[in-house]
Amino acid sequence: MPESLQGKNPARGCCLGGLAYYMHVRIGCDVVYDTSYPTPTIFIVRPRDKATHVLLNEVRQATPAVPMHDYVDSFGNHCWRITAPVGQLRVYYDALAEVPPTPDPTLSDLRGIPVEDLPDEVLMYTLPSRHCQSDLVIGEAWDLFGHTTPGWSRVQAISDWIHTNITYGKGSIATTSGYEAYQQRHGVCRDFAHIGVMLCRAMNIPARYVCGYLPEIGVIPDPAPMDFHAWFEAWVDGEWRTFDARHNIPRIGRVLVGRGRDAVDVAFSTGYGPSSLISMRVWADEVPADFKLPPAPSALEVT
């Protein structure tokens, strides 16, 4: 068996040398909040059942045990509604997903679509939103990218510019907008995604914010603790296409959790009252094809 297939299950999926296979990744999170009074909270940490990935199995647990209501929002995101009790609430989620073994596609010849030919349902993604104030950068965007070829090449030029000109580093907060990060030339993956969405919309390209889990497959591992990752999708040649200005290279194993106009729509938690994040751990790792999820820990003690 080729070295690149070691640990893979030659069952179905992509073909390499006549042999089909796929990959499994384990993804999840363990978060603890502290609240001073009962606080309604929405969590968006569960991947969609199927995107480029297929969700195979999952385990979730809340400590203390509280009622959890599931629903799917208007963007198609899986949401959990919980009323966090006074004190600390711990939410544990662990899942197994099947992903293609190939990197994000690069389709440089795809054409752009004029606004008058866009489908009705994507027009909302050409408009400014709270964190993607595209109306403030229309002139700058056209100065920077007006010479590029409409379509994939134009969106890639936007991603290239962000990757080159925006310094990655902590410092932004939940209320930092894409326009502020653009002016500061500094931000985290959330800001990179917001800037990408903002510049695309300024060029009349529908774009939306995306978040999920991104394992470190085929890349040098980052020594920093893993976190949820954000990227963006642009409507190019009739479909939503993946662009990641933070890394700006095709990646393997994305597991999509949420899509929306910007980060407000897909925050991993939204509390309707004051609450403090005590700890958070996120994982996204390739695992063998025969890996089985363990049961949720029997004692999820809240300290």
C-alpha cells in the first residue's frame, strides 16, 4: 500500500492509483461557563450532518444535566438551546466525521457572474452586515482588485492580499468589525474571514462567513492551542467556493459547523445575560479508520 494511504480505509471516496479511500477526523470541544443567574444560551458547535464531510457519530453531555433543545436556524446551522444554571456549566461535545483526503479545490478558470444573473437567494450576501461593512470600502476594493479577472481569480486576489497585508495575532475582540481589522491591518482568523467577505461584497461578489473545525493534516502543526477556525465562501460560477485568507493554501479535512452573514450568526455560544468563559478546549485530529468514539467522561466535574 502506498505510504500516503497508510492508516486510510480503502473503501470508498477519492481514488489514488485505482484504490478508493477516505479519512476520518475526530472533532469536538469542551467549554466551561460561569453565570451569576440562570442564563439562556445558544451553542453552535455541532457540524452539519453533511457538507464536504459526513458526520458519522457524536457524543454530547452537559454538566450539570440541563434540558437541551435542538433546532436548525434559518442558515441551516445546528443549534442547542440551554438555560445555564447559576454557577458553572460544562458542555462536552465529541464527534467523528468522514472527510475527503484531497485539499480544497483550486479552480482558477471559473468565471464570475454579473449581479443581474445572480440567484435571488444569494443577493443577501452582497449586502453590508454588522461586521462586514462593505459599503465603506467600495472605492478601495475597486482600486485594489478592479483590474483582476472576474471570478475565481478575483476572489483569490482578495485572499492573497489579505494574507499578505493583514498580520495574524491576538488583540481583536468579539465586537471588532472587519472594517476595523482592515484599517488596523491586524487580526485573528475571524477577522481575516470578515475582511474577505467585506471586500468580496464591495466587488458585488456574494460572500458569507464560515466557521468549523480544521485539523492540521499535511501541514506543520501550530504549537498554539487549537481553536475553532473561520474562513469564507464566495459565490463563483454558480456555486459556493471555499477561500481561507488566514492560511491561503488548500487544506485537508475541513468540518463545517456554521454559515452566516458574519460571525454574529455563527458564534459558538450566545448568552442572553452576563456569563464568563472559564475554559475552552477544541480538538480536530485525523484518526484511524477503525477509531471509535469513547463514551462521554463519566465524571465531568465542574470546578
